[in-house]
Amino acid sequence: MDFELLPNLVTFSPLVGVLFLLFLNSEKKNLIRWVALATSLITFGISIWMLMQFDANNPALQMVTNLSWIRIADWNISYYMGVDGLSILLILLTTFLTPISILSTWTAVEDRVKDFMIFFLMLEVGMLGVFMAQDLFLFYVFWEFTLVPMYFLIGIWGGPQRIYAAIKFFLYTMAGSLLMLLAILWLGINQGTFAVPTLIELGNIPLGIQTWLFLAFAVAFAIKVPMWPLHSWLPDAHVQAPTAGSVILAGVLLKMGTYGFLRFNLPLFPEASIKFAPMMAGLAVVGIIYGAIVSYYQQDIKKLVAYSSVSHLGFVMLGLFALNSQGIQGGILQMINHGLSTGALFLLVGMIYEQTHTRDFDVYGGLWKLMPVYGTVMLIVTLSSMGLPGLNGFVGEFTILLGAWGAGMPGEVLGSYWYAGLSAIGVILAAIYMLYMFQKIFLGPEGSIVETVKEHGHALRDLNAREILTIAPILVFIFWIGLYPKPFFALIAPAVNNLVEILQAAAMHLKYSL
């Protein structure tokens, strides 16, 4: 087989499941669920096949498809797909979390199941396309496409304020994307190509223009991350989204923003990236501390987890704008860690919400005795999220702090120890709000939760086999990355080192042009 087709197979295989679903009777809910789950598992299998063909020692794009797509006047838009060390782990994270998310809906989604699964599989297509598109126009198509299914997933199957949250999510992301579209058009018209590798190779954009292009892309990506102060859409979207929507939103969609900085801002506008590095790192540190403090004061468990994403993704942005190999590698790995740990937290919150129909801290307490399996799993994920050594979160945060401490281009240290020191406060604050959450739910005297559950006509139960099967694969990777991260760093190191060389060359150019 021609392995160059694998990225295309991974991206579009969910559409095969969509076609099957279109012809199924809407009343056959279990069959619909099985078809969607099987489709997502096949997609995951193809992504593993792609990983097996991936050469970790090669920093260049691999398994490339580059076909002429749209030719208008001097515009040359290509269907350009490929995979490298910057994207391979994010592709695998997407195909890994999708079947887990679908499995979590087995009893949680009962209305319009067919429509839900169609939108969910279409969302997977868009997300995978974002991570594999190597043409700016094609990337923008996939980027905008993800808005539509996520809008409906929140707006139809979300909570009481779902319409407000869905519209806010759509408008925030769309507004930022318009600036990015203008920058894409400028690049395509003035550089004669929309192909990202060619644009990087040309590298002839003056610093003044780089500055404006950097900012146009940065606004779109910062909203998606979301970075402080452009984060206000996130808590509403998370709280109102169904559990599966929250998992995929935190696990993958937010990473589209950090990936955008990694894939486009740093290599396309390296001099502007160096210029704005102190500002971006500063905003990241503010986000780390702000997100942690606000998380502590939340009354809704899901909103606490949502605000924790602002803090955790601040670490990712700090790593990326350390502009060195340690920081960027740590940032990429922390994208994966956040997807696993926060995705697991949303799954666990959804599992208890299915039984209790409340996320109010005040009604909880003493669940450790009533639900020991649930409590044990939640403890592992909580410790992972707060960065306990031996679990995945520690590896990413430690590597980012190493990168931040040694940040700056050769001969220029951008006050980096301050960034590392202040962001380390976020690690302490994470321990405070995560342990506070665990204590409120599981320890201390029993709350009114037992009576609350009885009002719904059933007794409180521990995790069942399906729920354990849903969360168990994530636990495997939480321990794997925490105890033996070498294979994951090996996948991303060559591509990151290649990117750092571009940044170092830009730093030398800036130094001698001043």
C-alpha cells in the first residue's frame, strides 16, 4: 500500500461511519452507538498504523499528499497533507479520545442519538484535518469546519444555558478567525503560495510585516487556547456542553490553538516570535496564576475543571515561548498530558452527574466510603492534574520549567527565571484547588448526596464495567508518560530541534541587524 495515503485515511475515515449512520433508523439507538464506536476505533487503528510507518528520526514532513486543488489567477492552493513530529502525538490524542468520548455517551445521551454521533464523527474529521493540513487555505477550511459540529453539540445536547454558550463559543472563535484569514490571504498573494513548508523556506518577510501577521494569527489561536484575557467563552462552553463535548473540547479543540502557535507563528514569523516572546510568556504566567485562583473559588465542579484548563494551558504557552528545545518539547507533551488528565476529570464529573444530577460542591462529601473505585480513580487523575512525580503532569510541567528557566535566544536571557519562578506558584496553587476539590467530594462527613440521589429513584452506585473500561485506557497513559516518557519525547525531538534552528537563525539575524 502507498503509505502516503495514511493521513488521508485517518482524516476522512470517520465520514464512512457518517454515511452508514445516515441510512440507519433513528430509533435503533444501540446500533447507532455501536456503528459510531466501531468507526472511531477503526480510525484509531489506522492512526496506529500511521505511527508504525512514521520515522521518528526524520524531522521533515512524512507521508505527504500534495495535489493542486484551486487555481485562480496567481493563487495556487493545494490539497497538502502530511505529518511530522509536531503533529503526530496530537493526531493520536484525537483518535484516542474520540472512541472514549463516544463510549461515555452510552447512557448519557438518549435524545437524537443519531444526530449526536454524526456531529461527533464530523468533528473528528475537522480536528484531524487541522493537525495534518500543510496548506494555509486548507488549514483554514478545517479550522472553521470544527465550529459547526461543536456548535450543535453544545446547542442541542448541552445544559440549560446551552444556546448562550454555543453562540458565545461560535462568535469568539469566528471573530479571531477573520483576522487570521486576512493574514492568510496576504501571505498567499504576496508570497505566491499557501504551502506552509514553502513559506517557511522562503522566510523573506520583513520584521514590520511579520509583527502584524504574527498578531493576526495570535489572536485567533489565543482565543482557542484560550489565553487570558480571551478566555471567558471557555467556562460557559464547558459547563453547558455534554460530557463527551467537554472531553473533546478540553482534550483536543483547545490544543488547536497551541498547535497553531507551534505550527505557524513560530516558524513563519520567527523574528516576531522572538520580539513578542516576553509578552506571550507574561500572559501565560498571568493565565497560570489567574486560572488557579479562580478555580479554587468555584462552586460547580465542572467549572473548577474548566478554569483549571486556563491555568494548565498557560504552562503550554510558557513552554512554547521559551523558544528552546526543552520548553517546546515540554509544551507539546503537556498538550497531551492536559488532554488525558482534564479529559479524564470531565469524564469522572460526567459519571457522577449522571447519577446525582448536580455538580454543587455543597451536596457532596464522604463519597470515598460509598464509591471506593470511583474515589481511587479520581485520586489518581487529581494527582496527575496537579503534577505529582510519577504521573504524566509532572513530566510536562518540569520540562517546561526547565525550558522557561533557560529561555531566550543565545546571549539574551529574557528575565526567564522570573517566568519560571512565578509559574511555579501555579503548581502550588494547582495542588491547593485540586486537593480542595477531592476533599469536598470524597472526605469528611457525608453530604446530602445520598438523599439527592434517592429523589431520582435509585441508590448511589460505584463505577460499572463500562465506565471503568471508558477511563482505564487514560489511566494507562497517565502512568506510562509519568514513568517512561522517553518514547514520546523521541517522536517530537527531531522536529522541535529543526524548529529551534529556525528560531536561532532569526535571533542571529535580529542581533546583527540592530
